[in-house]
Amino acid sequence: MNPWWLGLPPAQTTVHCAGRHHQIRWDAGQLSALDHGDPEGERALAALGGQRCPCIDLLDAWERHQDDARVLVLATRGPADQLAASDDDRYPHLGLAQPQILQGPTFARRRRGRGFSSMGLQAATISSAGWTGYAAPGRISKAAQAESELIALLTLGGGLHNRLVATVAAAWRARLRQPDGAPARVRPQLQAALYGRVFDTIQHWLGGPAVQTQFRMIGEDEEPTLVAEDGVLRAQLPFAWLVDVWAKGIATIWGRFCLAATRQDAQTWRLLAVGPDLGAPVPITLQLAEPGGPRDVSRRG
Amino acid sequence: MLLAREHRRGLRDAPLVEPASALVAVDAISATNAETVIDDYALAEALRTEHGLESRRSFGPATRRRKRKIKPLEPRRVVPCDHVIGHGQGTLEIRRVSLAEHFTRIAVTWRPNTPQYRSRRRGGMISIGLNGGAAGPPHPTVVDDQGTRSGTEFSGGGSELESEGRLTTDRPLARNTAWIEIDGTRVELAAQPAEWSVSIDELPEQPAAHAYLWRRLAIRNYFHELESLDPAIEALLAAGALEPDDPVIDEVRAVLEAMPRRPGMPYGRRAQRQVPQPWRSLLSRQGREDGPEGTIALAAVTPVFDGFSVAVGSVESRPDGFQIEADVTSGTEDLESFGWGVRPRQLAWWAADDRDNHYLGHIQSWNGGEDHSSCDIHFWPPLHPRASTLRIMPTGEKSRAVITVPLAWDEERSASEETSP
């Protein structure tokens, strides 16, 4: 496996699970439920009729959507493109990381059949105004279930939603390297995902009125460029830009637009960046010195 | 588009629909893929809009269209009347009675005795679904010759001086009844509907992009303004379905500029270039108010064409236009009467007279059911005063029905007779 996550810091958020605050953590490409020592055992118990829990449901949803191209077109394009639904207090029905949500018969005020499940929760309830996302598994369509999961994942706090975008982008980058790896129906989604984030980055990098931009998605073996011609910004970048540059938060650096980032070793990247004058790209070397020294990536690779 | 927040519209008004439907029309993209893209966009919008997810949940994501077998409509019995009933608060003119298997509708005009204030112009819409009240139309009880008794509901609109609409019974009356009594006043149903004939014509072949643009211009409604065809044109150019120098591009733009922004609104400026028929005829007479006045009742039904069957119950002409009362299969799911879908299943309502004048109709009011929808179609410009035959042409993508009706106005009708209960 290509260690695409190198350079990305861990991300963590709180999920209210079984009446307690539990931690979900992403680190080095893996999502884990820190308060559940045996997720497989809990899944087996749930399959036998035991109670499911939001932490495990979240892990399962992540697994199901880690190559879902819809994540790329639905998720935020950047800091200026915030999802309204990411305000936890405003969308308690999504069922995750909501301080008001508790489980258990004491607080139960169930409302069935509203269409959105909440990660397949058996009995998520809400103690204040609003309604829960409760729906028994199997009571809603697969499409509605998938959409409900997507919404919950995309509105996770702690930077987890951006890690999901990075995960999905890395999956599709790998497929694009294979002949016929990306079916024709997905390519427009990938192109839109890349263009939207490039456009958003350029707009905020250059500021001022909207700039007319023409964009072309190129292969990884082609040269990325950003030039101005006849008053039009012409960008050509590979889909890999999303993984190597945007997901790592280095789309702009030192006032420059980053065209590419190539890993030299576990802690060193060589960037190719262009200034606002859109002159010749300049190389930048970026070194990440972690407190514990270089990490051994071979175990994960 | 997601990032251009100032351009955001309602969830049901996605700006992708116009270019997507153009691309689907020329087979550049499948309807399923187009609907998927639009649905993704709608969800992305909902995620970025306050209460957007709640709205999406209320409306639900896009649903796939089901194919259904279309059966021809059963003809209704339509009886022209000219009966005025005195009422304590005004007069109720009975214009015609439509008796169908599942409903009975009575076309009426209500004129209250003492309007409280005057409307600025005749015909201004003031109300829908009036149900009695001090100045509103009555909702009389109706009885047929077999003893079926039913209450009625009024729906329609008008001014303080006059309201036009229909009384719909709570239950259908006998289709073969010889008379009805309205609050005790008997109305004989002896008159016969007008003669009519129907044929089905295949539409001439033309490039798919041209057909789409002309059809898009023809199918308009009161609820969505068609501001521009440019998103569709740009999509068709990008797909190679149109050439940049295609003269049709300028022609459709000229027609759009000259047409009212939406039905019922003022006309646009005169077309700056010659446009082809039937648009030339349409635009040359727009704005006139010389149409004849009268109503023709008929019970015309078409066979199935292009997946539709149409029944026309009446033609009612006024100086500023004319209107037909129609039923259309299939039902609400496929009609998309209030919007423009990726693969719209809608009819263009054309008409022509024996003097080579053309008319275009738009849905003015509509109610839908599982199997069929009932609608009033308003046509413009007004009928030519010397036209003697009208061809009503509900037009699909491949073919159209032609319902031919002789225009014999009030001469065949008896003089009005006012009675009191």
C-alpha cells in the first residue's frame, strides 16, 4: 500500500456512545474507536441481536464509504466552503457527536419512520426539542441509509471529514493508475472534485474578483502548470494533486500555489510552487521533524 | 456553482437541469446519469444551506420514473348550458356540465350583487378554492335524475365583480342524467356537444438539438420563468450537437426575447429577425384583443400518441385569448407540470386555425391524479375573429394529435334564461 497519509497529523473527535463520550481517532490512514477494544467481537454480538453502538457503526460506515466518489463531490472544497450541517447543535438528528443524544429507555422519546437512519442506531434518542434519526435497520432504503451515513461522516468534527476526503481521493488515485480503473460514470465526479478545490484555492490565493479559470485534469506523468493567457488562468493538474497537495493543507504555501508535492523520504517533501505573478515554478523543500524522530513506514507500506 | 453562493436557488431549481435535459435530449448523457449528477448537486447544496437537509428530507431525493401502460381516456359527457340562477347574494351562470366516470364538474361564473370594492382590471386573479362566504361563490347542492345528491366545492378565480371556475361535486352524478338540479333549480341537459374529429400526425424529422430548443421554448408555465436558453445552448455546443454558426441559435434567442417572460406577463420586444413558422405567426398577432367571445363544448378524445392520451371538454374564447379544458394521461408523476425535468414528459400545446394562424398554450391551472391530470390550457394570441375551424394539437416528441373543431360560437346556443329557485 502506498503510504499516502504520510505528513497528515492524526485527527480525533468525540462520539456519544452508550451514554458516554467516546473517542474516534484517525491516524496513519486507519480509523479506530479508542474506547472499544474488540470491535469485531461487538459486531458479532450485534449480529446475534445485541445492541449496536455508534462507534462501531461509524467505523463500518467509514469502511463502506472509503472509496465512495460522492464524498469528493459533496464534501467541503476548502475553509471558505463550510457545510451548514457541520454545526453540531443545529443538526442533532445526525446522531453523532451530539451532546444532547443519549441512549436508554429513561430518556427515550422515539419517533419512527422519518426516513433518515442515524448510522443504523437501534435507539438513539434526544432529550430536547428536535427529532432523532432513529430508524430500525432495514426500514429505510439502501440509498437513504447510504446518504444518511454520508451526511454523518461529512459533518464529523475534529478534521475527520477531511481525512475521509483524503482517503477516498487516495483510493481513486490508485484506481486511476490502473487501465480502466475508473469507470466513465465516475470520471466527471473526480474531475468536479478536483476542479472545485483547485478553483476555490485559486480564488482565495489571488483574492479580489472572480478570475476566469480554465481547467484540465491531466495524468500523473504530465507536467502540472498554472499560467495566465489572454486574461484567463489555465490550470492543468493531475487528480493526485488532491492527495499530495490539497489533503495535506499545502495548496498554498508562502504565498505560492503548490502544483505538486513529491515525497523524498518519510519526512521530506519537494514542492513545486508558482507565485502570484504566475512565473516559472520554484522548488521548495519541506521537512517535517516529528518529536519522536522518523517513523518507520515500512510496516504500513 | 457550489462556491458561487450568490447564485443559489431552491433545491428544486437546480441550475444543472436545463443543460442536463438538453444533453439527455441529444443522447449525450443518459437520463439516469444526469439525474445522479443533479441529485449529488442537490445534496451538496442542502449540506451548505441552513435547513437544507430538512427541506431535502421533506421533498425527498429524486425518484426514478416508472413506466406505465397508458390507456386512452374515456370520453366525458359534456353538455353546454346557458342558464343563470338567481341567488341571494348574486347570480350563478351555468356554462357547461362535464360528467365523467369519476367526477362531475360544472363550469360556472359567479357575479356577486354588491362588490365591496372594484378591481383595477377585469379578470385579475383573486382567489382559488373559494367556498362560499359573504362575497364568494356559493357551493350549492346538486341532484341528478336518479336521486344522487352531492355537495360541491368551487375552485377558480376572478375579480370582486366576477369569479369564474368550476363546481366539483363530492361524488359523480349519473353520466346519462337528463337534468340536474342546482339548489332546487332544474337545468336540462339536452344540448349536444360540438362535432369534432381527431387524427395523429408524425412530426417531421429535424436535428435533435433543434427539436429540443424549439420544444423547450414551447413548453412554458406560469410558475417557472425561462430566463435564457443559453445554458442549454452552451451544453449542446460543448457536446457537438450544435455548431456555433447554426442559425437556429439566433432564431430561438429572438423568439425567447419576443415572448412574454412567462405566460400572462407582458410581451417582450418585437423579434429582431425573421423567425420560422409557427413562431412567426404567433409573434405577429401577439398583443391583439380581437378574439371572439363564446364557448364550445365538446367531448373529444385522442388515441394514445407518444405515450399520452388527451381529452378536450371545451373551448372558451375571449378577446385576449382562449382556453381549453383538458384531461391528460399519464398522471401527475410523469407530467411534471410545474417544472422542467431531465427527461420531461410534457406536451407542447399548439393550435392553428383555417387561416394559417398559430397559437401556443400553457398550463394555467392543473390538478393531478394517479392516472390522469386535469388542466386548463390558456392559448395566445387570441383567436382570429374570422377563423372558422380550430385544430388543437397536443404535441409530443415524435407525434401529435390534431383535434379539429368547427368554430360555431353562440349561434347554436339558446338565449340566456334567468330563473329563481
